[in-house]
Amino acid sequence: MSETPAPFRSSEMKVLPEWIDFNGHLNMAYYNVLFDQGVDQAYAQIGFGPDYQRTGCTTYVAEFHVCYLRELHEGDSVYTTLQLLDYDEKRFHSFQQLWHSDGWLAATGEGLTLHVDQSGPRVAPMPEAVLAKLDKMHRAHATLPTPTQAGRSIGIRRKST
């Protein structure tokens, strides 16, 4: 496997019983938990995580959009993928997909993440070592097609009269 897979793929995760809502499927909040657990695994390649947070810097998610495509149920085995769409010295734009282990897409998530100096807190430039890892990932992911759900807005579309 390449050092920078395109896209990044997390390990498999299970939908836990306590995450099931009164409708009998995965509660919407736990889709975000699965996306977050998946991105934590990608962070190891970028250089973020608990050890990095001890440097006084960390990341904050500024915006995250989820599209729920198919229901997940207790015990389902899933994994996430992450595609780095863009980045600059202080931010990165990523797109995740939540896949059932049987091969179907359950949800997508698109996020804008900020690099934060916690002494402010304030948005701050990332260290060169992290930027180099983001650049390497971005170059590997640049060969992937832009996901159709990326950049969507939310709203009620009305027919003009």
C-alpha cells in the first residue's frame, strides 16, 4: 500500500447498540462520530492528534455538511474514506465517505478545518512539516475525481413562475 493512499481509508468500525435511535437505525449524531473516528486515523499521516495538541496547536472544524444516503443499523461494519480537496497554510478542505463493508455508500461529509494556536485561540499557520504532509496527500488525491456531493449548498429549490 502506498504511504499516501488515494483516498485515505480508515479501519473498519462497528455501529454500536447505544447509537441506535427510536426509528431503529443509526442516529444522525453518530454518523458524525464515525466520520470523526475515521479522520482521526488520517490525522496520524498528516501529523495531527493528541501528541500534536500538546504543542499548543490543534485543529477545529469550522463547518461540516453531512448527506445521509442510506440507513445504518446496529452491528453494521463500516469504514470511511477521506479525500483532501484543498488546503492553504491555515485551513484544509476535505471530503469523506462512509461506506458499509458490503460496498454501498451510507453518507458523505464535507468539512473545512482550521489550524488553531490554542494560546489565543486563533487561526494560525501550520508548521512546515505538516504542510509538507498535506502537500503530499493533496498531490496523491488530486488524481481522484471531485466528488459529486462536494460544494453542495442547502436550501429549498423553488420553481420560478
